[in-house]
Amino acid sequence: MKHIPLIFLLLIIPIVVTCQQLSAEVKIDYSKVQGSNNQVFNTLKKDLKDFISNTDWIPGNKLSMQERIKCSFGIIIEERIATDKFKATLLVQSSRPVYNSSYTTPVLNYQDTNFTFNYIESENLVFNETRFSGKNLTDVLAFYIYMILGYDADTFSLNGGTDYFTKAQKISDNSINQGYNGWNTFDGPRTRGSLIADIINDKSNTLRNISYNYHRNGLDMMSSNELQAKTNIAINLMKLNEYSSNYQFYPLDLFLTAKREEIVNIFSGGTSVTTLNISDLKTLLQKINPINSNDYWNKIKN
């Protein structure tokens, strides 16, 4: 999966959004768009900030500042199709803190290149959970917010994200046949509809369990018992062979995209894992995710 560099994120000042469940940054890059009326993009950024912060994504569940999920939404405007219609790439990232540490681990790193939306400056953005909201802009953002919540919850408890993934699936179902690409599973294996269909499939329980054990019995244990934590991570990553042999690669690709640098760092320094052969893990990663072999997996020390 080819990923666009995030260099542009350093060139613009992000708007930080704090709602009851999320601590989000909203960033918009419109450098590819020619024309003088760029104020619309500054207004769009503000409206998206208000939309995220004013929507109660988990009614009745108000989190403290420390508990809120850190995430970011980067929108690269690729083309202005009409006065109020845009083609864009959406970059979605989230992370969560590691227990008893100042380190935050990446959880989701996703790139959606099939994102078109209509937007009129200063219009009211409202999400409707029961049906298509009438705006692809709001429903795509809502879809990924529930994906963020689901991915995050899965790292704290087994299948903890199921309720959020179910909400994301409902949004996807509501958005099919509304005139926007990227929702229907028939549009390809890497659409929003295909992604959520793969995740909620029972066959993905293996990957979701791996994610839980990677975080709770691996990273969260690192400060108290580094050797055991690394061993647990390695054992669980080896289970990716079972998942990759029996199901789709899309959720697996997203998991490894988020974790590739971290996995290399875990097994390239600190306490060595002597209870299992790390070369087997290296070989497995090279086999199931060869696109990252040169930049990442080949750097793992046997």
C-alpha cells in the first residue's frame, strides 16, 4: 500500500479539537488547488473542528483529558471539481499511551484516496446516526471516528471495539448508493465498506486478539518485565501466519503499517528475546508483508 508522506503536516498549523472522547487535530493542505478563493478551506477547517467537538460520539461517556484518544485528520485537497465539490485524500491517524510510560503507540494509520465531498462555506455539519446525513463529508469523518474508537478499544479489552465497529458498519451501509465512491464493497477490496466488512467478520477475531495481546500483554508490560513483554509480542505476531493464510490482507496491512517501525525498534535493541527464534518472526514478516521488507523487516536483528 503506497502512502503519501506527511511532510505537509509540518507546514501548516493544526487546529486541536477536544470533544468528550477525542483529542483531535484537523489539518488541511490545499496547495494543489489553484485560485484565489482559499478562505473556504480555512472555514472548512473550523467547521470540521466544530463538528468533531460538538458531536457526542459516545453519549454519556465523558472522558478526562488524559483518557481522550489522540488522533488526527489530514485532508489533502487534490482537485476542486466544482465550486462546492472537492476530491481529496484523507489521512487518519490515532495513538494510545503505553502503561507506566511516556511513550504513545500508533494504533491506526490509514490513507483514503477515494474521498469526494461537497461543502458550502459555513454550512452546518450534522451527523445522523440512523441514515445517510446528506453529506459525504460528515459521514466519512464519522465513519473513521468510530473506526478510531473501535481500534482503540480493541487494544484494551478482547473485542472491545465491536460496538464502535458496528456503528461504522451502519454508516457504511447507509452511505452506499448515495452517489459517492468508496463505500460499496463492489468498488474494490480497499473501500470503506470492504474494510469494515473484513473487520467485523468473525475470521478477523484472530487479528483483533493479536492486537489486544500485543498492547496489553506486550507494550503495557514493557516497563515491568521487558523480556516477557517482548516474548509475548513475538509469540502473538507469529500468529499472523494463521490469519494471513485464511483471510484478507487489508486489515493485516493496516496493522503492520501502523506497527512496522515500532516492531523493528522492539526487536533491534534492549533485552534480547532468547526463548524463541526471532529470525522466524523476521522471515514471517518478510513473507506476509514483503512491501516493507527493505525499509523495515530486514532491519530486525536475528
